[in-house]
Amino acid sequence: MKPKVRLPREQRSRFQAPPLPFGLRVAVLTVGWICILLGIAGLFLPILQGGLTLAIGFALLSIGSQWMHLQLRKLMGRWPKLWRRFEKMRRKMHGWLHRRSQKRPKDGAESS
């Protein structure tokens, strides 16, 4: 079996996520900021999971804002394992949101 050869970073194809509709993007940013605020409160209150809520909030913000994604990537560059886990969670969330935002045909409009 031949080992996998990894291309240099500049030759690899970039992950281009399909854009979210404007209304969904605004909702994602709003929920992201709410999760950030709850996460900060959760760091001090024993009832809330502060770290998990912050991670979800930052993942949502990075879905809605390319600038936030680049800032998080730069910040978490020191911890590649953590970044890979974070990016995996972010891509799953984006895919789920994108699939949910697609227009579905009505029950009677399906063609066989």
C-alpha cells in the first residue's frame, strides 16, 4: 500500500462552504452571541457548562462571519488537535444548517 502524500498548503483545495441565506446568517450570529454570553456566565456559575457553551458560540460565530473564523484559526493555531476538533464541529454545524435552509418540495409536488 502506498503512503498518502500530502500536498503543500498552498496547493490544497480550500474548504468553500456554501453561503447561508441572510436571515439564517443573522439568526446564527445572534444565537452565537447569546451562547458566548451564557458561556461567560457559565464560567462563574456551577449550573452552566461554560467551556462547552463558549465553544458552541464561537463555532456559530465562525459560521456566520469569515473574519471570526480567521481570528479563531489564528488564535487556536497553537493547539492543532483542538483546532481540528473545533473545525470538524463547525463543518458539521454548517452542513446541518445549510441542509435545513434548502427549500424542500411540498408533499404533492414530488415527481416520480
